[in-house]
Amino acid sequence: MKIEIGESAIYSWLRHIKGCKIVQTNWKTSPQWEGFHTERVYALIEQIKQRFPHIFKKSTPQQLLQQAEIDALGVCFTGGEPFFYAVEVSFHEEGLRYGNETSKRVAKKLLRIALLLYLQFNTKQGEIIFATPKVQPKTLTQIS
């Protein structure tokens, strides 16, 4: 089993700094789970594909959601209500190395996470974070 340093650091941050009582790395949905708002989520994916065809390309909504993984997922309970932190960790010693696809890949990952939170946890509340220790200025401009 390989330990991912970035995911491990975010795991600790979520537990000890953010105070999340539930934290899991490499979180994935199960095909056995029934989602909330499934038809609405599929419709949102189709709308995104029409407006930004370069992001999801030809993947079906089912493929997009089954293949998605959240690098670190934390749940905090403030006043009894769950608040979700979903973190995509990209740790590359030389900085992000996705070439010309960087902004597309980051957008795809973050959109998938938002859709998963809505589908699996029935929430529109939360914080989605893209964490990477090193980004070249040109890449940062693309992502922004």
C-alpha cells in the first residue's frame, strides 16, 4: 500500500485543524448505493457537457460518477448539521504536469466532486478544495 504524502497531510488537517469527526481518504461511491436527485444530477451533467463539451467529453453520467474519487473527504458537525470538506490533492514535485489539459482536468475533478456531494449526501453546502503545493504562474492563470 502506497502512502500519499499530500493526502495524509490533508487527512490530518481535516481532523485536527478543521475538527472533522469523520475523515476518509480515497473516498468512492458504491454502485450499491441509491443516490438522491439522480435524474437531476444526470441532467446537470448533460447541461455541463453542452456548455463545456471539452470537460466531460463522451463519458456517460454513470461513468463520470462511478469513476470519481475524492482524495480526502471530511465531515464536521456544527449545530448538528453536517458540513463537508472535499479535497482534491495533486502533489507533483515539479508542479502540476497536465500539459495543455490542466484547467480541463481540474475543472472536471471539481465538478465531479460537487455532483457527488449533491448525489450521495443530499447537500449543496460544503467546501471543495484543490490542494497542490506548487503551481507555475501560467498554470495558475489557466486554472483561475
